[in-house]
Amino acid sequence: MAVRGEYLSGLQVLQDIKASSPTAKVILITGFATYAMDCEGILEFGASYCLQKPFDLADVLKIVNWEIFQSQATLV
């Protein structure tokens, strides 16, 4: 979901997702700041991962595959 505008920020969406589903894994993708300024703060708000644009699709696939593996491991 792409979120940008004056009414709703990515952090607001992240907080809403975590409020309704605290165990949800959220990958937040940003193109607006440096990693130190943006991603570290985003992770503190509850994102599971933060990627900066431009990003490699392979990185997203690694994250998704890892989370699938982790969720299957906890079921056993």
C-alpha cells in the first residue's frame, strides 16, 4: 500500500495495523530520508523491516520467505 499525503502518513498506517493486529509483520518502504533518520525510527514504531527506495525486489522476497519459514517453524 502506498501512503503519502497530508491526511495519512505511513507511520499512522503502521500504528493502525499494529493496533488491530499486533503480531502482523510490516515491511515499510521509504524514499524520503536517510536510513539513520527514517528507518531506525520506523522500526521503533513497530515495523518489522524498513527498506529504502530504490530497493531490490530480491530483498523483499528474502524477507517474505524468511517470515514464512519462521511462521512454519513456530507451528511445529
